[in-house]
Amino acid sequence: MKMKSLPVLSLLGRDGVGKTALVTQLTKQEFSLFYEPTIEQKLTIQKDKIPVYQIYDTAGRAEFDSLRQEYIDHSDFILLVFAVTCSDTYQYVSELCDQIQLRKPSTPIMIVGTKIDLKNRQVSQEEGHALASRMKCDYMEVSAKNPTEIISVFDKLYDSFIASQTTESKGTPILRRKNSFKHKLKKLLM
Ligand SMILES: Nc1nc2c(ncn2[C@@H]2O[C@H](COP(=O)(O)OP(=O)(O)OP(=O)(O)O)[C@@H](O)[C@H]2O)c(=O)[nH]1
Ligand SMILES: [Mg+2]
């Protein structure tokens, strides 16, 4: 029997911003200052012991940039991560936003600024919100040391993914337009 594949959430953002730290906090309730660059990590997330989605924790290093488009194309929803302590990582997320808008504008996304526990901030909260408002998505700032904040990031994003699915199944805009046309026609014929 062919199993229905789970929706895929990809975490994208430059190396060292804390993508793996977020995933580790979500799945193991742990934080470590040890840094090991990721090549790719795939995990299944369960709710009430039922697998609900898959996480692709990706490599942020520039040498893997050629894979980025593939991740965007194969994701059902996306978490864009930058560190508030490094403006280059914010700039990179802004470029990813352009790519998503160009290729898959309807993908549910969320933008997260990490490392707010550190003193040397380079990206303001306003800049984070500005990017999110351009993308019409949520923006949250977190420290990967704080489990409650991390759980709420993933829950909020998953909820917006589910909401987007429900909207789609209620009817595409074309279908709704057709229905309203039928309604107008019926009124005219009465
Ligand atoms: N203080 C602080 N350190 C963090 C935070 N998030 C991540 N770090 C640290 O930053 C370093 C890099 O974190 P990772 O999660 O491995 O970064 P990544 O984005 O997965 O990097 P790649 O796998 O190379 O793409 C590690 O030493 C983490 O402990 C945070 O919110 N606060
Ligand atoms: Mg990593």
C-alpha cells in the first residue's frame, strides 16, 4: 500500500543562525552551544503520537546554495531563519523571500529572528516586522534557549499551514468566482 507522504516544512537560512538549535529545542528540549554544521537532517514531528509533518533542517553554508530552490519547490511550508546579531543573515532571508514570491507565492511561511539573548543586535525588531509585512506572514523573535518560544513558533506556523489547506479545500478563488457568477445569473433570471 502506498503511504500518503507527510507535508514538508523546510528551515532555510544562513549557516550558524540557529536552525538546528530550534529543531533540537522542539524535539529534545535541549540547547547546546556546540556548533556542528548541518548537511541535511530530516525529522518527523508527531502530535498526539500521530506523525503530522516532516522537518527538513537544511545546510545554510553558501556551498549548498544550489539546493535552495529545490527545497523551496518541495516544501509545503517554510520557516525562514536569521540571527538578529548578523545583518547579512537578514539580507539573505530577504533574498529567499524574493525567490519564494517569484516561484511559490502561496507557500505559508514564517520569519524568525534568533539569538535575542545576545547583546550585539544588528537587526531591529522593526526591520523584522517590515520584511514579514512585505511577505504578509508572521514574524517572531526568539532565543533557542527558550523552549516555550520555540514551541510557539512551530505551532503557529503549522496552524497557518493547516488554515491555508482548509481555505484551499473550501474552494479556489476561481470556483468562488464561478459561484458568485451563478448567483448573479440566478438573480437576473428571477
Ligand atoms: N546564544 C544563542 N546561541 C544560539 C541561538 N541559536 C543558535 N545558537 C548557537 O549558534 C550556533 C549555530 O547554531 P545552529 O543551530 O547549529 O546553526 P544552523 O543554522 O543550524 O547552521 P547550519 O547547520 O550550518 O546551517 C550554535 O553554537 C548554537 O548553540 C540562540 O538563540 N542564542
Ligand atoms: Mg544546522
